[in-house]
Amino acid sequence: MDLGIKGKTAIICASSKGLGRGCAEALAEAGVNLVLNARGAEALEATAEALRSAYGVDVKTVAADITTAEGREAVLAAAGDVDILVNNAGGPPPGLWSDWNRDDFIAAIDGNMLTPIQLIQAVLPGMMEREWGRIVNITSGSVKAPIPQLGLSNSARAGLTGFVAGTARQVAHAGVTMNNILPGIHATDRAVSLDAGVSKAQGITPDEATAQRKATIPARRYGTAGEFGATCAFLCSQHAGFIVGQNIVLDGGAINATI
Ligand code: NAP
């Protein structure tokens, strides 16, 4: 399918690896020019070069922490006029509800709620003026079904979801759509580190932890960054202009709910 977005410009935050990279790859395949971001320059450059040579699109890189004001400014400056924004960042650490103090919550809210909100506020005026824009936020299945050990993530991402729900309806008239994708377990470094946490907590091997988690998913496997990226690219396409303020769960059926 032609997604109709060839030549557009996208910022994809936290995109040298994992789900962000999956989104970058799918958008590059659709002919979108990219600004990629991650803290580590080496993996970022390697990803950028792979996408340039595979798809012939323009790929700029900004090695910076997207949760800092300087990082966000550098990414926005590199992009110029932004047509597509994919918000992403690392997830907060796991723990117990009793572990976290005010500083831990502030850090989680900064990274997973205020960072995407500030980027949205920065790009929305230009998108509305040009009467076209797509914003996709990578959140988590934990927004819909809280994950006990990810209380920081549950809290911060719920806050972002509320902001997006209200704001998406205020900007849709200008041709700008905002939606969230809620990943269940995907086969990325993040999944490996969560499996390691389960393995340690339960005194089982990492392979046993992975098998145990796969057994909880009706699809009996983890999702892939490729599948995730294809969904993101569709939400950024010309065909998705009537999808507004939605939360799309990609979890192999793991959340047991009718709607
Ligand atoms: P990942 O494989 O660990 O990749 C994370 C990417 O983000 C890397 O490119 C990393 O590069 C970059 N990054 C991390 N923190 C950053 C920061 N502060 N500034 C800029 N770049 C940053 O993670 P993932 O699995 O793709 O997860 C992406 C998001 O989805 C996370 O928020 C995660 O919590 C959420 N999620 C994932 C799953 C899953 O199963 N994978 C499920 C639910 C939710 P550098 O380290 O070099 O910065």
C-alpha cells in the first residue's frame, strides 16, 4: 500500500534500537525523511546509515537525551518543519509501590509524560498552520492493564494518555491526528532486561522467564519491532486521517478485554 507520505519529515525519538527503530524503518520505507535520536552515538549512526542505504531517504541524527531541554531543542532544530512526530524514550525502572520517592516519580513523569508533551507543544503550531500532521506516542499496555512492578510507568504514561485524549480532539480540525500505540511484550533489549528481572526475582533461568511470559500471550510469542513500526507508519499515513485520539494495543491478545 502507498502510504502517501513520501517526502514528509519525521522526528522519531529514542530510535537507534527497538520499537523506535522499527518505526524509523517503516517510515523510511514509505519515503519519509528522518531525524533520529538516541543518547549513544554509535548505534544511532549505524541505524541511520542502514536506513539511508536501504531506502535512499535523508536521515539526520541527534545524539542526545530526549528527556532534557537541550536534547529536545537539538532534535527540533535539526528537523525544521516537522510533519510527523513519534514520541518515545526509555521506560522507568521496575520496583514495588513502596520503593519510590518524589524524585523517582518526578523523573518518570519528566521522561514519559512531560517530554512527549513538550515536543507535542513545540510541533503542533506548525502542523496546524500547514494543515497536516501526525503524532504517535509509544506508551505501554500498562496504560490499559497496569503492570504491578511498573508503577512509575503506569502513572506517567496514564498522564500522557489523558493529555493526548483531550488535545487530539482540539487539533483534529486542522488536519493533525494524535494517537498512542500501547505495546505489549516485544522482542527488544527492554524485553530481555525485564526477563532478566523476572528470572532474578523468581530464581529461574532467563529462558524459563521468557517461556513463562510467552505463555501469558494468546499469540504465544513476543511482538516484533517490524510489526510495531508498520502500525506506526499506517497511523502516520494519509489513510489514517480519521483515527483521532485512539489507543492502539499491540500485545498479541495479552490484555483480556472485549473492547
Ligand atoms: P529498547 O529496545 O531498550 O530501545 C530503547 C531506545 O531508546 C534505544 O535506541 C535507546 O538508545 C533510546 N533511548 C532510551 N532512553 C533515551 C533517552 N532518554 N533519550 C534518547 N534516547 C533514548 O526499548 P524498547 O523495547 O524499544 O522500548 C521503547 C519504549 O516502549 C520504552 O518506553 C518501553 O518502556 C516501552 N515498552 C516496551 C515494551 C517492550 O516489550 N519492548 C513493552 C511496553 C512498553 P540509547 O540507550 O543509546 O539512548
